[in-house]
Amino acid sequence: MSERRPFQERVIGAIIRRPYHDETGHKGPFGRFAHAQPHVVRRYELTLPGWPRFARPLRIAFLSDFHVGSHTGDLARLAAIAKEAEAYSPDLVLYGGDYMNMHLLGRGRVPPRSIASVLSRLTGRCGRFAVLGNHDYIYGRLEVDRALRAAGIVVIEHGQQAFTYEQHSIDVVGVPDAHVQWQAAKGFLAGLPRNKPAIILTHDPARFAEMPDGPFLTLAGHTHGGQIKFPVLGVLMNASRAPLRWSHGHVAEGGRHLIVTAGLGTSTVPLRIGVPPEYAIIDVTGP
């Protein structure tokens, strides 16, 4: 299926100046208005049917929606976050996409190679895997993909890779941006074997609608947790086909499990209200 992006994304792609060359992500006069809020670490402990009972739960560091350059000092901030996440000694490192800054105003144009270099500092004993998000497709899928791979990060696009943990084989299934190749993703997910544990790494939680029953854990980003959460009213939109109840956190429906991270960056404007930036540390085992 040929790539045909939504109209809004095609307009953004035509306006931004590529490739990016600013290795420091300098914000210029916008710098004083674009400071990131303090981030939090979301901890999850899951016991999933169909998974092996491990002597020590599998620990996953899951980071997504970086939009590096959307905030002042973003490269140094990302390096500090990578160092902090490394201290949790993850077995598996997963990146959920949207590495690139697509703010139309505010500068901070950091090239993919600089972002990938910082992300490579976070390691996992069982490997590092990534998918791309819609902003990476807008910027240029091939350049972002090449930068991540050159940094030793495995990029999965409508495919899967196995790793071994405590002598058990587990798959990481990569399904990227839901704005394109939707039909291809439906067929791919429907064909997953029901007798093997798998982590479905996807950029957009809308994919959860297509997940079959099985020993699967779906991890997604994209929504930024709504980015703005009003008192009483809560989140009003999430930039996804996913229902609002799938905007953030752990979702368990019909025996299926989804975790949606609010991510570390911002889109449209460098502002969050009621939804601080975050990454997730997830411990998983079987019953």
C-alpha cells in the first residue's frame, strides 16, 4: 500500500526545512518560553496469563514521543533521562517513536543522528528495539531509521524479533505509525501466534483495537496522555482514533493489556497541563 499521509501532515512536511543541522537544538528567542516540566517515572507490575513465571520479572524501559528540540536544552535533558533509566537496570529497552521535533515555530531542529546517539546510551541486556511515529514519517522515515540502526537500535516495521529471557523466547512485534498502512497492520496482527508471549510495540494505541486474544502486551505512545488534562473534564482529545479511555496508563479489556505512556515531549506547542512528561518502567511475569 502506498504511503498517503493526512492532509495536515503533508502541509507540515512541506513547510519544515529538512534536513535538520542544529546539533545543539538551540531555541534562540523562544528558549525562555520552552522549558520542559519535570518528568515522572511510571512504574507498572504486571502478571500476564500465558507468560512464563520468571524467577525475576522481565524489566522493560519504555520511552516514547521525545520530539527532541521542542524544549530548551532537550539533548542534555534526554541524556539525563537515559542515564536515570539505565539505573533501573532494564532487561529490555523499547522506543515508541516520534523522535523528531515538528513544531512549526520555536526552532530546535536536532538531526536524527544526534538523537540516536543519546538514545544509544541506554542499554538492555536483551536488546533495544524501536518503531517510528508519525512525526518521523513526516521528517523522513529513511533518515530516522538509518540513524537509529547506526546507533545499534533495532528498528521494526510490521515485523518481529525474538529475544531470550530466562531461557524463554519472547517476541517484540513492531507496528509503527497508524496513519498509514492500516490494512497491512490489521492482517499482520491477526496472524500472531496465540501460543507465544509477545510485546506489541506500536506508536499509536489505536492499534489495540485490532489486537487478538493471546499472551500479548501492547505498548503505545502518541497521545501524550492528552497533553492537556482539565480539572473535572479530564482529557478532551488524544490525536488518535483510539477512544479517550485509551489515552494514558494501563488498560485491561477483554483479557488484553495495553500501556500508553504520556511520553517525554510535546507537539504543536511546548506546553502540558495536568499530564507531566514521563517514561515507564514495566516489570512483567506470568502467573
